[in-house]
Amino acid sequence: MGNNQKVLLLITGVVLMAIFFYKKKRADVGALAPDFEAELIDQSDFQLSDLRGSYVLLDFWGSWCPPCRKDNPNLVSLHNAFHNKKYKDAENFHVVTIALERDLKRWKRAAEKDGFVWPHQIVQESRFVLSNPLAMKYQVSEIPAKFLINPEGQIIGTNQSKAEIQSYLQSKLI
């Protein structure tokens, strides 16, 4: 196969993925968060819908992504401030991180250095964000990408700042 054929094949693949994303139901504010199953870093099975009844901050990131690493202290701060608090309408607050990784050793060093202590950590080897099945479910085209999910499983915020998430969760505390 010549170089021109490879380029044409690559362009065709990108166009088909763009059409798929355009036609797919969007993971926007107000929509039900797409459910998924994955394996956590401790090899236990996880299903997002198991966290119904709690607020969930779903975060897509990568150890190789400078903006992600810059934002990771905010995730840790939110987890520390709001996990195991009493809410008017929810059981708890959970952070769920999905690392899209090229190098699993680099992920482990980054997660430890950044202070990720929550149990809901998912790591998936992925050379490209657009080729990851979980990222595709949420139509994530770049990272970091965050989705705040309410106890009923609806997306109530996307890519909000720490201050916006903090303000919202603070208003829901008893």
C-alpha cells in the first residue's frame, strides 16, 4: 500500500468517526449520563450506574496531558472537601477518573504524585482520545473533560471550574 493510499484511508477513518460522533446522542447537560462497565485499578468490576444516588464527578485525563496535570489538584481538593459529607438529596460525592494512557507506568507515577486516593480509578490504554470507547460514549475529543452527574444519573455540568462545582455541591450540603 502506497503512502497516498494510507493517507486516504486515514482521512476516510477520521471522516467516518466524525459522522459517528455527529449522529450519536450527545452527552450534554440534561442528558442521562451514558452508563458503562469497566475494570478499576484494583481489578474489581465497576458500573457507573452503581453510583446512582450520589453526585459523581467523571473526569477524563492523561498523565501525558499538561492541562490535566495542572487541574488534578482541583480534583483532589473536591474529593477531600465533599466525599463522605451529608447531602440534602444524595448519599455521597464520588470522583471517577478515566485515564487515557499510552504508558501505564507513567500513569501510576502521576496518579500517586497527584494524590489520587479514591477507589474509582479506571486506566485504559489508548493512543488517541477519539479511539477510546468510553471517551466516545461521552463524545470527549480532548482532555481534560469533566461531567458532573446528579443522583438521578443526569449530567448537570460539563467542564466546569473547581469553583463552580464547589459552589454547587456546597449548596446541596445539609
